Amino acid sequence: MKTQHHPGRKAPLVPNLSGKPVLLGRRLPLTAAVTTALLAMGGNAWAEDDKTLNAVTVTATQEQQDGYRATKTRVGKVVQDPHDVPQAITTVTRALIEEQEANSLREALRNVSGLSFNAAEGGRAGDNMNLRGFYTFGDMYLDGIRDTAQYNRELFNLEQVDVLRGAAAMLFGRGQAGGVINQVSKTPMLYGINKVGVGVGTDGFREVKADLNQRVGDTTAFRLNVMNRDEGSARTNPYTGVEPEIHRMGFAPSISFGLGTNHEVNLSHMWLKTQDRPDYGIPFSGKRPNEAMAKAGNYYGVASSFDDSETNVSTLNYLFKISPDTQWRTVLRAANYKRSYWAVAGQGTLTANSTQQQAKTRQFNTDNYVLQSDLNTAFTVFGMKNELITGVEYLYEDSIRWGLRNLGTANNPLYRPGEFTTAAPATYKGETYSAYVQDTLEFVPDWKLTLGIRRDIMKSDYFTTTAFSGNFGENSYRTGLSWQPTAAQHYYAGWSDSFSPTADLYQLSGSQYPAERSKVLEVGGKWLLADGNLSLRTALYRANKDWERNTDLESTASILTRKRRSDGFELEVAGRVTDNWEVFSGLSYINAEILDVAPYNAANPNQSGNVNFIGQSPRNTPKKTFNLWTTYRLPYGFKVGGGMEYKSRRYGAAPTGTAPFNPNWVDSYVRWDAMVSYDQPKYTIKFNVQNVFDKLYYDALYDSGGFTVPGQARRFILSTEYKF
């Protein structure tokens, strides 16, 4: 197995007693109440640390933190430097998240070029993004395990977010052409990080975060992350004064045994509760957002609107280090997702009563159980080095969905969780069995060939107004050629594909349609500059997708395109330019086109789709996106920073039937943010301004309906963090 060294790196990773690299200087806050209680319980453990850490001294300093350039990822099934993966990867690091005062996954993903947000409505509520022009809600993962349930994800327990671009293929199984969004959880370590942070801001922003890492034995450590946040809004209902609200809290304990030994076990749980008053935006008028309503900050919701959810995810992870070159990893997970909401869609004329007639109601309960086991090893055959990955996976999904019953009147409706209509609930049960194998062969020095194949067998039963049972067996492939003439250079070409069958994601589009199929060809280059502290990457790709499902995926879904294509170019830079200057920036250009239409009515498969769509750009796919965040460290502990986000015009809903292509659309926009901080060994004070110029822009677009959601208005946040 080839070992590559990045010469002259000024911010090295320091090994801890577990043998893992320590990402030093991370800002990981924790609440005073939790800290006090746990320190009282763990006083003896701290004393024990003084005795057992004599052999290795680790000093966590600001200069040694990982910063914006990620040096570790597991999206390739093994721990690697993203520089060595023959595929485009964007990693949003903890340092970047904290400097921007990002809290939700959506906010973190603003740093990913080529990504746009869909407005949640109907059957797909919660996090909903497009990447490279393709939807990704079937490609959400938590520590490499499928996490496609409908909820709003938070960042308090995440170390970083990895975005693997291109078809999921062998690595993850069924999915889309755009890429995979993998959330990476924080885990216990053998040294203590203790911080507590509080933030306050305009429009009712209040937040407390907590992170504690406590060593409790020679090879055992415990970690706890907690969060509580409340937010108001600059938007209000002009008749009632009601505004959107966010109320979220989370609790994530984890414990690891055997750190630094050949047998490591991690047990973790993540609990997240949300109690929001959702904002579904404003309507379109004449194919454009209603500017008068947007500028007035009008909100369609009412006081009794709600979006309540509770998420519980329990995970057991076992890592067996068989030898220095061989590891066996097994993960068992049980997850439950509960959600109930009544949202008022931003449609029609805003009056005192009409706002209450656009009710979007739903309640569901989802259980997922996963067993994943993989083996990776390195060996030499006939003088050629091999890196082999093989594994199996089992996924069980069980979901039930109800419609909520109106307890009020037509003009003054009232909905409550647990009050269902008399209609039978929609149910979904699915089992997926998977096996995969991949080998990376260094056939001549510095040249590697990667070949991988995965088999997914999916059995599903779906019932709503009609019933459907599916039995799919599909292969996915991944191949790539890499040339790394030096440790600082990597040139690659790769091809991958994936599939998504009928009834995946609880959609139903009729058995007459084959599975969605995605194929992606990509060539790119990656370079390490500034003594390895700065990464630069570029990629050219072509992504083809057949039989794309769209519209409300929990109803009888229609087919928009039989074949569509995205050709694109990406450029990204991340890391330190100098000791004091850091930058994270990405540019994406997407030329997307509908190549062939398909029947838009599943009940009548012989009915032709709208030929006026051929040659047009698909929904919510901006041709150009650009993001930038940069900071500079000044004397005496001061740091200043800022950045911007740009998206070009995007199309929304377009007519069906045979009408000319004349879709809704939203304008391009530029949003600017700024930050100043004062950092000392024991504390940090930070001031953020989000949307500095109070730009009115449209963040999320409902691509199958008549509304769009304005983005964050100007907001000031002052936060402080105590470190010990």
C-alpha cells in the first residue's frame, strides 16, 4: 500500500494514543450545566489522565487545527485523504461551520457549489437539495449509512460534511447522478476538549451548544454534544402578526472502548427534537415571485401552524484491526423518525382567511434498521499492490403515513398531531440486500486502476390508493484510473453508475416504468499547494439519467424526462494560503438539458409527454454557482472574514400537457456575509453578520408548484465561547 507524504505541511496532524490523527484546535462548545455535572462525575478520570498521558503530550493550539482543508474522509469506505480519492469531493469542515455560525445542514451546504435547495412541500418535507441538477434526498447518509427520512438535520454533533459528487454506484448502492451527502458524526477521543458557547442575535436568535470529551480509562472515552436553539423571523403575517419560528434541541452521547487497540467499539445515540412554525414562502405572479409580498416580508402561516419531529438514531460500531493493512468494520443501526406538520403554502391571494385554506398536513412514523459489514485489506500479487474493499449490507425500512383531520371549519381550520382522517394510511415496507467488492490495483508505479461492482436486491410493498409490490435486482459499477506522479498531484478519470427503482423513497410510479438509471463520466485533477496546506481541484463531467421520477414522490408520481443530461465544470480551493490567510471557494458551471420526454401520466403510459420540454433546462438547476469564504488572522487574537454566495437564474414548475415551455423562475442573486472574532486561550468572542446588505433573494424553489421561499434576511449574531 503506497504511503504518500505531503512535505512541509505547517499544520500537521498529531497522533493520539488511539493511533488516529488528532484534529487539533477544533472549536467544540459545551453548556455550563452539562459541563459542571459531568466534571463532577469524571473528576477521577481527569486525575487518571495525568498518570497515563506521560508518554505522549498533546497540546491543542489554534495554529494546529485542520482549518478548511480536510485531510480525512471515509466516503470511499476506508479512511483516506480526499486528495487521494479518484472522484470529486467537497468537504465542509468544522472550522468553516463554526466561523460562519452555521447551525443546520442546509446552512453548511451553502458552501457546496453546484447545489440548490428545493422548497419542501407535500410528500417531501425536510432537507431537500439538488446537486449537479439532480435531486439528492435519496442520497443522504449519516456515517456512511442511508439516512433518507424526512427531517431537518442539525450540525451540533457533526465533525464535517462530505459531498461525494457523481453516481453513488458501488460505494453506496441505489441513488442518483448528482452525488452523496454524508454527515460525519463526532466521536470520543483519548484527550479532553471542553468548551461552552452561547449565542444571541436579532429576530429572536438564541442558542446554547455543548461539547464534552472525557477520558474515563486507558482506552475508553465518553463524549456528549447538546444543543438548544430558538429563532424568529423578519417575515410576519400582516393580518395576525404571526411569524415563522424555529425551536430545536439535540442530545448526542457516545462512548468508545478499546481506543488504540485492535478492537474498538463505539456506541452512540442521537436525539433531535424540532418544534417549528414552518415558512412555505410566497406565490408566483406572472411566472415571477410576487415581489410586493416578498419586499413587505409577508408570511402565509397562522399561529396554529406546526412542524414537530423527533428523531432517534442508535448506532453500534465495531472495528477489528486484524493487521496494519487489514481492517474489518461492522455497524448496526436502529433509527426512528416521527414527524407531524400543518403548513400553509404560499399560494393564492394573501387575505385574512385565504391563508388558512392552503393546508399541507401529514404525519408519519418511520423505522429503519441497518447492518453493514465491510473488510478492507492491502496485499501484493506478482509485484503489484492491491487495495481490496468488500462488504455486505442489509436495510429494513418500515414507514406509515397519515393525513390529518380538520378539527375546525373550512375558513378556520385546526389540525393536531394524532387526529387522522378516516382514509387508510399509506404504508411502505422494504428490504434491501447488498454485496459489493472493489479492488484498486497499482499496475505500474504511480498508476492505479479501480474496479468495483455492487449488487442490490430490493423487495418492497407500497400501499396508498393503489398497491404495488416490487422485486428489483440491479448492479452498480465504479471504475477509475489514477496517476499520482508526486504526493502533491493527482490526475484521474472515472466512470460510475447507479439506479433507483420504483417504490424507493416511498414513491409509486407504476410497474410499467424501469428503474431510474444514472451514468457519470468524470475527469479531474487535484493539487496540494503551499507546502500541502492548500488544496486545489477541478473536474469535468457528463451525467446522463434515464426515467427520472419527479413531482410529489409520495403520490402516484409522474415522469418528467425519459432522458436528461448535465455537462459540467467545477473548480474548488480550500486551505491556508499563508499562516494567517485561509480561503474556501467553489465555482460550478452546469449545462443541463432534457433530451427526451416520457409519459407524464402513469395511468396512461401511451400518452406522450410534452415535447416542448425537449432541449430545455431542468427545474432548479442554476447554470452558474459560486461561493467564497475567507478569513485573515490579525495581531492580538483578532480575525476578520467574509464571503459571498451566488446562484444564477433557476426554473420552477412548468406546464404539462402540450403547452409551450413557459416555467416559473427566480432571479440570480448574490448574498454577502461577514465575521470578526477575538480569540484568546480561554475564550473566543465572535460577531457575524449574515446577508450584510439585506438582499432580497429566493433561496428555495418548489419545482412542482407555485411558490418560492425568500432567503435569510440580514441578521446579526454575537456569540462567545469559553474553553477549558
